[in-house]
Amino acid sequence: MHRIKVRVVEDALDANNTIARANREDFDRAGVTVINLMSAPGAGKTALLERALDDLGDVRVAVLEGDVEGSLDAERLASLHVPVVQLNTSAGFGGECHLDANMVRSALSALPLADIDLLIIENVGNLVCPAEFRVGEDVRAMVCSVAEGEDKPLKYPLMFRACELAVVNKIDLIEHTDVDLDRLLANLQTVHPGIEHLICSARTGEGVDALRDWLIDKVAAARAGDGTFTPAGSAPA
Amino acid sequence: MHRIKVRVVEDALDANNTIARANREDFDRAGVTVINLMSAPGAGKTALLERALDDLGDVRVAVLEGDVEGSLDAERLASLHVPVVQLNTSAGFGGECHLDANMVRSALSALPLADIDLLIIENVGNLVCPAEFRVGEDVRAMVCSVAEGEDKPLKYPLMFRACELAVVNKIDLIEHTDVDLDRLLANLQTVHPGIEHLICSARTGEGVDALRDWLIDKVAAARAGDGTFTPAGSAPA
């Protein structure tokens, strides 16, 4: 008799959510608030973090830096004397276009969870897939650059719906473009009614204080026990 | 006896290349040159096409517009009286982040292949996965906006390596940023030595003539029999 190999094709998202919950439990045990920060390539996530993380008061922060290849952003952030762990996704064919819960889990042992209050996971630059994978975060936030145009919420709705905060970055460039900020914000509200937003420029520093306050508030809320982690597609635990 | 279901997990890329070859044969039979145009979200693919496609001489063009959701770009291009077919990828969970050969194949019957010389496939805005999937094109080209920063070739090398042409767009914005064009171009050459590039602004029209000439040259080269389609990972057919 021939041996028959049966492959069980798991639901990738269910497996991801299982691991995301395990990450979440580890973060909770360590008392770490986790932000999953997403954007298109070049929207300015790292530049905003360079500005915002330099003075978080008594909040101790670390960054998990996701990139297809290289460690350029991690090196930029390490210069702030913040613990940074680089996660490269290029092991997949051509490079995975997002972080998933298992990738984040593989980095947990390299993170000083016991010594931090806030972990920022800077996801791979991509407006599609990162929004589909919970990684155990408390909150999802995204950055969109005004240079990307006012139609992005309509074209990449899942990302804008998945996040609690949209940071509209590079506002200093808007006067040099044909982009209408009111229309951009209206598109944002169409896709995700009630979503919070901040207007920033990592270059000029405009709005960075508000972003810093938002981060500090999230840590304070988590300390007060307002954690509301809900894996995509599941009821709150 | 229980019936045993055996699932054969195909190599997704091999299947993709098989279908890409079938697309290629259909394009060859119709004498259509095909450009796969890629970029990050908001780099300006559609705006460049609006400018460049308005006067291609005797070259008859159509556009296959790939988006996760909506038909905003297709509507913009249809106003040029160019045949446009919209392909939405939102059927996948959350939306597929790229076009593959099978998606393009599903649109072939809607395209007037017999009446055109040039088909431009405007891919989903994403600097990672679209580069991994051949769709039967002759040439791959990409657009990067200077607003995305000078480090993008180093961070998303596969995309820059996969393309024969890099269009550096939004050059009108560069004086309002800290981006160094020489460094951007040096990074491009580091990742893909010898890659052709154009400096453009869809807003001011700078460089659009050169892009138009490049498109016309590609059609002329294909007519002269210089087709060089090579599915990723395979020897030339």
C-alpha cells in the first residue's frame, strides 16, 4: 500500500490570530502597550518617530522595525538611544510585504519587554496587506503623506478602516501640490467615520507634539486597564 | 472506506508563469506591446499616463487599470478617450496587493487587443509584490516619487531590479524636501546597475515628452521583432 500524504491547509488568518493572541498575552504580562504603525513606502513613519520618540517623558519605548531588506530605518532610530530590533522579511520569495504575528513573535526574545512601556512596530511600507494581519498590538495607526494624493482612503479602504489614527504627514508640501486637505479628510471620514487624525510634518515638526501626546495617552489608557485588543474577525476576548 | 481528499499545493509562481506565457502569446498574436507599470501608492502613475497618452502619434493605446477597490483612476483615463478596463482585486480577503497573470487573463476578453498597439497595465500601488508576478508584459517600468525619499531602491530592491525603467516623478517637489536627487539615482544604480531612468513631473509636464518617446520606442522595437519576454526565473523562450 502506498502511503498517502495529506496536507492540511490551515486558514492562514486563523493561525495568525492565534499567534497574535499569544503575543498579546506576552505584552500584557510585561505591561507593554503596542502600536502597529503602517503606511505606504516613504510616507514618513521613521522620520515621525525620530521626532516623536525623543521626549516621551517617563514612557520607556522600543521599536520593532520591519523592512523587506536592510536596516536603514533601524540605524536612524538607534541613534535616539532607543532599543531597536530589525526584522527583515526578505526570507520569503522576493520579500514578504507585511509583518505577521509569527514574524513579530520571532523577535520577542530580542525585545527588552520587561524594561519598556511602549513598543512601536514599524510595519513594512505597504497600504494593503499589513492591515490584514494583527500582530498582537493594542492599537493600529497609519501615516499618509499628502504627496500621495487625496484619493488614497478611497483606493485602499481596508488600511484606513483598520486604524484608529491616521497621521496626515508632510503637510509642509501641500502648498506645492494640487491636493485639497479638506477633500483628503472628507475621504478619510467616508471610509472610516469618526477616525481620529493628526496633521503633521516630520520635517518642520508641526503636529509632532500632538503625536507624542497621543502615544503617551495610549500608554496611560493601557495602564488604566482600557486595553481593547480584538483580533480581526473576532469578538473581544 | 473513507474517501481521502488530497490537495495538491501548486507552486504559485510556476502557475503564474504558465498563465503569463499564455497572455504573452495572445498579446503577440494581436501585435500588442505590453508595459507593466508599477509604483508605491500615490507615486503618480495615473497622472503621468494622463499626460503621456494624450499624443502617442499613430500608436493606439489601451489601459488595464488595477486597483484594490474603485475605479477612480480608470475614470480619469477614460476621459482621454482611451479604452480602459478596470480590474479590482478586492475579491481576495481585504484585497489582493498585486495583479497576477490570471487576473490579467480574466480581463483579456474585455480588451480591444485587435485594435491597439500598446497596452499599459497599471498595477496596484505597492513596491513589493507586483514585482514578483509576471503578467505577460514585454517590459516592466516603475514610478517613484521624490517625496518617498532617496532610500527606496535600497529598501525595496526587487521592484527596482525587476524594472527596465524607473521614472522619478514629482521632481517639482524636490526643492521643498531634503531629498538629494544624486543620491536617489546612485541608490538606483547600486540596486540595478545600468537601469534606464527618466526625471518627470506629471504636474508641470517636465520629462513627459521623454516618457512618451520611451513608450513609442518600445512599440517600435516590438514591431521590429525585439521582443524579449522572459518570465521571472526562466530562460528566454
